Amino acid sequence: ERSNISIAYGIYFRMPEFQYMYDNFNTYLLRGNQMLGDPNMYAQRENSYEVAYKNQLTDLFMFNISAYYKDIYNQLGAKYVPTVPTPFWQYTVSEYGNSKGIEFEFVKRATSSDHFGFTLNYVLSSANGTSSSPGANYQLPLDTYTGLPSYALSEFPMSFDRRHKVNFNVFLLWSDNQGPSIGGIQPLENITLNFTTIFQTGSPYTVVDLKGRAIGELNTGRGPNFWRTDMRLSKMFYLRDWFGESMGTSSVEFFFDVNNLFNLRGVTGFYTTSRDPNDDGVSFYYGPGSFSSTPWYKEANFGMPETFMPDQYDNFGNRLYNLNSDFDNNGIVTQNEKFQAFKKNLEVARKFQGNNQTPITVWFGLMFKF
């Protein structure tokens, strides 16, 4: 009487979103490689299978296991239409994918005696297909023999595929009139302390050269693993304790969130050209000769024609001179100063660590419940 087994099978259809059906469909003039919608697309189809087993081991512990498999047909993709004189691309339902996995879950229920509970969840899964998104095959390189896009001939790991995922949630809670009493006050009453830890393996990527051309099979590389722990501390007060019984069960809850509790700064992404989170394979190798030798002047001087030539302005008519690049403050930005300004900006970008986890952040707020 503590066990449950379920078996499910379903066939699901879904029409593509309207933007993929009607984007640029009535365009007045084609431009090269424009992406058009197609209102005549068929529905997407998914065949889904799932088996699940649940067992309440004791009054406090529960164990679940489920396995699933999905065949996904007629997925959104892009096709190349080689019309003359202007070829274009068009959304179509032509891609295929499949996903499968097995999930384990172990749960302990918190009680009024121990105030402690947890949920441990582990998923082993894979997702493969011929296109990770509707526009993933847009502007594929053309085959030198046929002149047509070089579509994948077999499934490969999707860009969102993560083989291993672990979610661990631990919580401590005290309800009404619970917790130790100090001078008639119960400081832990209606307090919840929650810790959530997430671990997942890296997602796939395609190794490319400095010009963005694939130099390996699609999505055979794997990004870095990721894990993080967040914390929330909350305490609830009934408004009836402050304003009388007319407030009923209305309450106010004060909460304190700490994201990335251990301040982990691990790598979350990197440049596929170099497999480095900071080096894109290009920027760190620029030299002074990579920048224009034309000086930028602070002000136009009619006695010096070079100070008001077109190369002193951007497309909006603003002068290209920048005070932050004029290191000697002489009103002229030289080629070497352009290089020095670029290196300074590159160093700031490197210190920002945009491809690393966000540092620890703390939030405080309140929530009313009626």
C-alpha cells in the first residue's frame, strides 16, 4: 500500500509559434540570406513514453524513480531556398530530435520533532537531434559540390544537453509555538532556513577556428561543470498579532537571500576558439599596427585641414577623439595611444570575468500574504 507504478504514453502535436510562420512573409523586397516565415508549416509532433515507480519507505522517507523517452518529429529548422537573383532562408518543420533519461529522487519529510527535511534529486539524461534551435542551421557553409547547405547527416548532442544534474535541497523549519523559549519569546518560531545546491555537467559546443569555422564534429566538446549553493532565511509574522483578530491568517514574511553562498568564481563559459574564458584568440594578440595611424584631434582647426577630415568623425557626426585615450592630454590621440587605450579596456574586461560565476550577492525583502 506504500508503492505506486505508473506507465504513460502520449502523442502530442503543437503548431509552430506565429513568429516562425509569419516573420517577413509579406516582405516587399528580398535581401540576401533573409529569413522568412512559412504559414503552411505542419504541426510539430512528439511521441512520449514514461515509466515511474514511487515508494513511501517509512512515514518520513520516500523514494521515486522514473524513466522517459521522447521522439520529437517535425521540429523547427531552417531551409535554404536558392532562388535567382536573391536566395533566402525559410523556417520549416524538418528537424528531428530525441531525449531520454532516468531520474532518482530521495525525500525526507520534516516533522515537528526534528524540524529537518531534504530532497535529493539526480537526473541522467541525453538530448540529441539535428538542430538545437529553429535558427541553428541558418547560414550553414555551402557544400562545394552541390552548392547546398551542409546539413548534419545524423543526430548530435544538443547545445542544451547536460548529462548529469544534481539538486540537493536541505531545509530547517519551525512552525507556530515551536523552538526554544527565551524569556517567553520563541525566536525560531515560523522561521525557515533553506539551502539549495545545484550541480550539472557542461553543455556541448563545437570547436571552431579563429574565423568561426568548425574544425571538429558538431557539439563534441563539453563545457565546464557548474555547481552553486544558495541560501534563504525567512521569518513570518501573523498580522493578527499586531492589528487584532480581524486580520485573520494574513501575514508578512521577511526574507534574506544569499546567492552563491560560498562565493565560487568557477568558469561558466569560454570562447570556443581558444577554450579559454578570457582569451578569444584574437584580442590579446593585437599590436599598435592593428590600429589606424591617422591621429584623432580634439577640435577642428581650420588652419589644419586634417583636423576636420571625414576620418575624424563617426557615422553620426561625433568626433572620434576620446579624452580617455589621450594619455598625454595634448588634444591628439595617436596610433600608440589607441593601442594603449585598447589594452586598458581589455584589462578591465578581463577583470570583470564575464565568463565566470557571479560573486556572492545578498538580497533582503518582505512579502505580504492574504
